[in-house]
Amino acid sequence: MSIRLWPARERDLGALLKRGRTDALTYAPPGVSMRELALPGLTRRHWTTPLAGSNAFARAVEALRTWEMHRGAGLRVAADGPIAVGTTVAFSAPLPIGFIDGTCRIVAVIDEPNRYGFAYGTLSVHPERGEEAFVVSRAADGTVRLDIEGVSRPAHPFARLVPPLADHLQDRGVRRYLAAMRALARG
């Protein structure tokens, strides 16, 4: 993990992707965020938001497929392929002061008529250890929502010393995802 005063440039993200391709997940088992499974030492957190607007489901699915939700939340993102199990992802995310870099690998994908999403797990360059899932769903009555499920623990030594700060920063980041997706779903 690296903390910097400015966001990572394309070449920085490219170097992170290259390193991440041979990296192993920092936790086990993969797919834990998509199942009701408790893992010792990992905290499970859930966030949800309704999505409104004409074609909200289609817009939200597209925002996940193209990383627009992440970019709308202020991240710079690079992936070595489309949303698929095994795709490696590198990002640079804003902090209150500066940016933090990280790498993940997609470990699960849902692609159903009324549900779409994926989960990615942390690699060695990441402030957390664990997994995060992003799932858009459309109910029978047509309502659409985004659910984000995080199962993780702090990995960075400073974050381990001050867990409430790590939780606050994770919550702040997820709330940016939720706000970005609400805007993108509305069009």
C-alpha cells in the first residue's frame, strides 16, 4: 500500500496492475462477501441505497461494468480486463489529505436478469484485508437498489492501531460510492 499527496497516474496504476497479477489474496475463502459466513477477525458491514430514475437498473449495471461508480466516488481505476473472475484492479482513492493506492482481484460475479454485481478481494497492496461486494438488484415491483457488503479488517499498521479511524474512512468511501451510484442511476 502506498499513500501519496496526489492521485496515482496511469503509469503508476499500470505498475500496480503488473504487480497485482501475480499477487495472492490476503484472506480466505474468496467469495465471503456474497455468503452469510462469519470469519474470525473480519468485520462484516452492509450499506444499501435505493436507486431511482428511468432505466435505473440498466444505468446502474453499466456504472458497475465500466467502473463509473468508482470513478464517480473520486477513485482512479485501472483493470486488466472486463468484469470477470480473475480480473485484477488497481486504484488510487482519496483520503481527507492525499490518496491511497490499492490492488484487488475480482473473485465473484453475478449476472442475472434482475441482479448484477461483483466482489473483489484485497491483494498485498491494500489498506484492508478482505472483500467488498457491489450488487445492483431489481425487485418484482420494479424498485432498484445497490447493496455493498464489506468483510474486512485493517491491514496497514496505523489502521490496526486506530481501528475506529479505519472504519470511518471505509464508511466515508462507501458513502461516496452510494452517492455516485444514485447520481449515475438517475442519468
